[in-house]
Amino acid sequence: MYNANMDKNVLQTYRQHWQAVEEMEKQEASNENIETRWQQLNTLAGLARALGIFQVDDYEDDEVRSRWNRLRAAYQ
């Protein structure tokens, strides 16, 4: 026999679970400092470059590095 209340409870539990996961992810992201995020971005860019997905000219590398150094100096 079909029980609509059971389906509703299952869906509510499922939704609550994923809302809790989303909240934890938001908290983790807000706790990461800019240096950690920058390292993660560099890791992804390096992987993309190694796989041939993403190409960056040396000039662009120097420009980005210069911007990063200015930002780091401003927040230290």
C-alpha cells in the first residue's frame, strides 16, 4: 500500500541532509584564507596546463604574479 507520508518524510530528510552539507561547505570556504585559495587555484591551473587544456604566456604569468604580490603585501 502506498504511504504518502513516508515519501514526504524521506524527501524532507534528504533535503535537510543536503542543506546541512551546503552549510558546512560554506563554513569551510569562509574559513580558508586567501593564500590557501591561491594555492588551490595554482594547483588547478598547473594541472590544466599539464593536460594542455589551459595555455598561459610567460607575460601573463609575470603580470598575474605581480598582482598577487601587490595583494599579498596589502593584506599583510
